[in-house]
Amino acid sequence: MNASRVWVTVAVMAATIMQVLDTTIINVALPHMTGELGASPDTISWVLTSYLIASAVFMPLAGFFTDRFGRKKYLLVSIAGFVIASALCGLANGLPEMVLFRLFQGVFGAALVPLSQAVMVDTYPIEARGKAMAIWGMGVMAAPILGPSLGGYLTEIASWRWSFYINVPVGIVSFLLALRFVPDTPIRARRMDWLGFGALALAIACGQLVLDRGAGDDWFNSSFITLSTLLALAAFLAFVWKSVAGQGEPVFDLAVLKDRNFAVACLISLATGLGVYGGMLLLPLYLENLLGFPTLDAGMYLVPRGLATFVSMSLVGHFSGRISPRTMVAAGLLLSVAGAWMMTGITPQTAGSYILWPMVLQGLGMGLVFVPMSTLAFATIPPQMAAEAAGLYSLTRTLGSAVGISVVSTYLSYSTRVNWAGLRQYITPYNAHVQQFLAPLHLDMQKGGAGVMGQVVQQQASVQAFVSTFWLITLSFVVLLPLLLLIKSVKGLKTAQVIAE
């Protein structure tokens, strides 16, 4: 293999892995970050959603900036900006700072995955392009699998801040190699519908703000939440109008949504974010806060899920052509339902070995959903609209991740408060069960017993809240099954024919 081609591969793969890794590496560190950043359990999720939202907003600009400044310059700026933002995240001393720096991470990281894929495609000849895409795909798959365990290890031996600092040396190597070996592309004139883009960005930002802050601000009893909701709706309608009726090149040609398969696939992709990313938020919080697991152990419990996803995605290619994509997606959703349902049986005494099986089932299920769903989404799209569809599909998937995390976080917090209020009414000095519980401890409600019972009630309220939230995730997978009936089967379609990133 050509030596410069090897260094190009190393450069762009390092950038890709660095960006994808940051979607999962801090999940297990969130309980540690809560105290140091002065956050609450329901606001610490902003560290995840701010990154995803910024990536979603700036993803449509990747093609524009590539044409205007050249691929190499844009790649170098993206890598440098991502590394600087990562270092700032590691230095953050409060939640507002962290959210701001994570936004910068998302802005600069948004283009790294599509740019790296484009560089790989152009670097390798046609006969070696399949191998190149396999290498690229392995990196994209491996990073989320390694993220939780690596984050847990770094947090355990050093600090959660090293989950961000680790990007600095990797990013510097990637930057220097890209500067030396990645070829540039010609600069071309390119128009952008800035009004449409601004409306889309405002709609996404305000909508996410409502989801993240709604519970804390008492929803529509807050003028701020009400105003943000109205702005989100107005901006979204303006984006739709500009895309449909506006002049020039729209951010997205929404005519692609007329394809039924693609529209349904986008809806399913959006909705699966609740179960996939919401579950990845819940498990570390449960293991560390309620079961008292070390951070490294909590991260390791997420690894089987990622490995199972890798295995099932490999099986998808093997059975392509023999089993229809729609059947694979249905099987994947059913496995995800089973895995989420098993998590509704957790208690404070649940053994770690029990949790492994739900993780494996969910991982197998997601692997059977992702690739076949992409296949169905693009099966009936005209070739001239494939690039447009790929951008919109990636946007819905990223938005689904952020929305899913926000919904799960908000519901968990709400359910904890409701359960606390419901259980607290039974904690009185006259309750025989309370007296019986405190008697072996030689306590009563007037002599130290109130504090003990408060801790017990808080634990039980939290456990019930986690169970309720896992039920929510279970139902979110169940309601997607009927949507598969809306997808038209395409005869002779092989899953391996379509790769959408």
C-alpha cells in the first residue's frame, strides 16, 4: 500500500474516532461531573445534548464550507477547533462553561465524520474502496464501544477531565498528519440559504432548550419556556416555508420526504434515540448512584451492548438477500423491547450479571435496526437525491439522540419527585412498619430515625423512577413496530447495497 495513503488513513481515522468517541466517553463520568460542576441529575444531561445539538445544527454546512475553503483547510480548522474545545471542556469549573465548550466541540466536530469519509473515498482507487470503507466503518463502530470503558478507566485512575484531555494528543497527531499528507480540493462557488439555515438552527436550539429546561422551570408556567416554544414553532415553520417556496438552494430539499420509505425511516431513526441514547444515560447513573459500582465497572457493563451491536451488524451483511430488511428491523425492535423490558425488573439487590443480558439483547437489536433501516430509507430514493437524503437522515438521527437523552433525563427527574411525594406520606412516627424497621437500629423518628427513613425513601423513589423510565423506553420501541407496516418492501434488495452515514 502507498505510504502516503497509509498516513492519510491514520490522520482521518484519528479525527473520526476522536469525534465519535466523545458521544459516549463521558457517559459513565456524569455522576462525578455532577458534583464538581454544580449540576443536578436532571441538568447534567446538558453536557451530552449540547454536543449533539451543535453537531446537528452545523452538519448541513459541511458541504458549503468544503466548497468555499477547500476540504483540507476545512478539515484542519475542524480538527484544531475540536482539540481546543476539548481542552477547554477539561478545564471547565461550572455547568455553564461546560455546556458552552461542548457546543464549540459540536460545532467543530460536526464535519469530521463526513470529511473523513470523503477523504477516504477519494484517496483509495475504486478496486480498494470497499476495503477503505470497511476500515472507516470499523473505526466508527469501535469508538462508541470503547468509549464507556475508556471513560471509566480514565475517571478511575485520574479524573473525568481526562476524558476530554485525551483528545489533545490524538488531535495534534491527526492535525500534523493531515497538514502533511491530506490532499486539498479546488475551491468552488457555493450558495447557501442562510435564512433557511438560521431558521433551522433557531428551531433546533429553542426546541432543545424547552426539553432541557422545561421541567426545572415548571414548563408553560414559565414565560421563558413559553417564549422558547413559540420561537421554535415559528422558526420551524419559517424553515419549511423557505425550503418549499424559497428561491435558490435550500438547506434541505424537503421533497425527498415525499418518498414514503424514507419519511418513515427518518421517523423511526428519530424515535430510536430515546431507547438507544436514553438507555446509555440511565445505566451508568443507576449502577454508580444506586448500586455503588466503581466508574470503571459501570463503563465495562456498557461494553457488551456495543460488542453485541457489532456482531449483529456483521450478521446483517451475511444474511443480506436471504432475509428482507423489514424483517430484520422487526426482529431488532423485538430484541430491543425484550432487553428494555428486562431492565424494568431491577432492584437495589440486582446482581451485575443480570444486567449483562438486557445489554446484549439491546445491542443485538440495535445492530439489526441501524443498517437495514438505512437500506430501506434509501432503497427508493432517486440517485440524484441521495446526497440530500443522506444529510437529512443524519440530521434526524442526531436530533433523535439529543431529544431521547432530554426526554429520559426529564422523565427520570419527574418520576423521582412523584415517587418521593407518594412514599413520604407513609413515613410517620405512628406507622407500625416504620417502627418495626427502626427498632433493630435502636432508633425512632425523634432520635435519628427521620434521617435514616429519608435515605430509604429517597433510594426507593429513585429505584421506582428508574423502573418507570425503563418502561418508557420499552414502550418507545413497541410503538415503532406498527410503523414498519407503512414501509414498502423492495424485491431483490440487499442490505449491503446501501451505506448511509
